Amino acid sequence: MARKVRHSALESRSARLKLAVRRKPYSGPSLARGVSLLYRRNKTSGSWVVKASDGHGAYWTKVVGTADDYSDADGKNVLDFFQAQGVAKHLARGDDSAGESAAITVDGALKDYKRDLEARNANPYNAESPRVHLTNVLLAKPVQLLNAHELKKWRDGLLGKLAPATVNRVCRCLCAALELARKHDERIQNRQAWEVGLAGLPNAQEARNVILSDDKVRAFVAAAYVDDDKLGLVVDVLAVTGARPSQVVRLRVEDLHDHPVRPKLMMPKSAKGGGRNRSQKKHERYSVPITLQLATKLREAAKGRAGTEQLLTQSAGNPWDDNPGQRYHRRIDKIVTEIGLDPAVVTIYALRHSSIVRMLLQNIPIRLAASLHNTSVAMIEKTYSKYITEHSDDISRRALLQHEPPTGDNVVALAS
């Protein structure tokens, strides 16, 4: 049985009602290291408040229930002094004697989310990216005590440091961790806190969907080859296929189908979308045509190697990991600068965006374009439709009404 702590000034109803009504809670007993019970005297029934250390020199507080000043305690909404102790300890540290676990903190939620991602063969980086930007106070705070105001304040504070699209990605990762914690702990009932406080910023994606001309794409590829042959081959594959970097680095030697006329790659799927069968999806392949020139370069890269080896490697011969951008992002920034573009605007994903728009402008059916880029028709329509008119001037100009008929000997007037 848990030890009951005595405190003469708060223990009885009569003693508490002698205290003056005030906003600041009265100090109560220490229940455990870094955990104490407070009492706020109100004009009506007072309230019990737990005060707990966050482990970094600061404290958080939370009302745990109404005091039995004027009503009998029921153990749930109205608590007597000793019942309040149990609820306070349970919330702050967990009650081991009852077989209950401590309230999970944001830090714990991110750790659990990372383990879940690893178990599903997903990218554990998604659990690490929010941690870099979270304060120690937020990391140590129990998930069930989070509120929308503090989360929104934290999200908005990132805007001066990160691009809006990046802020949205970080917030989505944190939301996923908090939602996973909620699903495994029925005590967490404040889902609205992150749904409202971490809501996506509007129009955050516009600046990132950069479309490059074919000449700029060629220059991008050429500059990458000058920097490093191995990186150049990765960039070349990205430019020709429009695949994501995380897909092309998983290509195996056996995925190259080196047909003399119609070469292709069996591209690994990205397994985006958060499904529970991500591991299975990552093993699925789909056919993507490539040029004869690229096939020649890939054939040379595959020479003498086993079919199960990774097709694309780094300059030292070692394979790329699941986050290749961490290895090459500074070099890509340099390459983008060399071809006269701004690395703050143009990323390697511009090659994918340009590939999709290039197909649409060549009248490739949108369903086929979506399949070849491992995405959906809905996503292409949402993301790229507004860019098409900016790059289709020559095509649309042919359909303009001409008020003056064209002249020439080969023009035949239609019968009226």
C-alpha cells in the first residue's frame, strides 16, 4: 500500500476552509522526489494541483481534481486529501504498486515512435527531426498535459529558423509520435492539443515545387558528374526517372534491365503514406523506362557485381543509406549555385518535379505519369496542375482564336 503523507493545514476540510481565498496555490506535502501536492483555495470548492519537476530545473503544474471542501469525495472528480495524493503521483511518476506506468512524456513518445518506425522498416529520422527543435521543457512534459496554445507557440517559433514546408514536416512527425502515444495510453485525452496547435501552415509547399527547364536539368546533371562520377550517376538517374532519392539508392544491380532498345529500371517503391505494410511495399518494384545513354553508364557501374548488390554507390564504393541527402546536400547546394540557381529555392527534388511536369506537357496520360513516379493522380493534380500553365505557353498558344485569318497560298477558304 502506498504511503500516505500527512499535512495538518490541508488534510482536513475544516483546516482548508480557514485559509484565505487566493489565486496562488498553498504549498502542500512532498510526495516523491520532484513531486508535490498543492491546494488552491477558491470561493467555491478548492482544487488540488500537482507540481512536478521536468528534470531540467523547471516545473510543470496540473489541476488533478476538485477538493472535497463542500461535497463528499467520490474518488474521481471530487477528491479528499489522500485521494489527491494518489492521483498526483500517478500523473507525475506513475504508481508502481498499482501496476501502472508513469505518464509518458514527449521525449518518451518520440522514443516509442522511433522504435515503431524501425519495427515497420520506416525511416527513424522522422522521430528525430522534431527533437532537434523541441525545448527541454516540452520534451519533459507529459503528453496528456500538452495544450494547443503552447504547441502553436512552439510551431510559430520555428518560422524564423525553418522554411514553412519544413515546419509542416516537423510538426507532422511530432503529431505522429503524440498520436501513437495516445493510442497506447487511454489516459491521454487531449488529442485536440496537437490537432489544433500543430495544424499545417497554409500554402507552405508553393516555393518548393520548382520546375526546371530541360537545359537547366542537363546542366544540373553535367555539374554533378564534374563534382563526382558516382554522385553524377545518382543525379542522372533522378533526372531521367523522376524518382525520389530514397528510392534510387535502393536499386540493386539486378534491377537494371539492359535491353538493347528499350532499357528500363525496376524501381523500388517508396512506401509513402504511413501504412502498416511499409516493409512489404519497399520490396515491391515498378518498371521505369530509361535512356540508352543512362543504361550504358549503369551497365558500366554494374559490371562484375552480384545482382543483389546496390546499383548506385558512393565515391568510396560504399552503399548509400536510407537518407542520402544527409551525405550529399552540401555538394548539391554547391552544384545548384554553379549552374546559376539559388540552393535556398532549388533542391534535388526539382528534378522530380520537372520530370512530372515534362511528361504532362508531352501529353502523357496523368494516370501513367502518376504510376511512373510512384504517386497518385490526386497528388499530381493537387501539386502540379497550377504549374502547368506556366510552362505550356507554346502548346496553349496554338489553340488561341485568331481574329485575322492567316495568309498564304496554301490557305483554302471553307465553304459558307
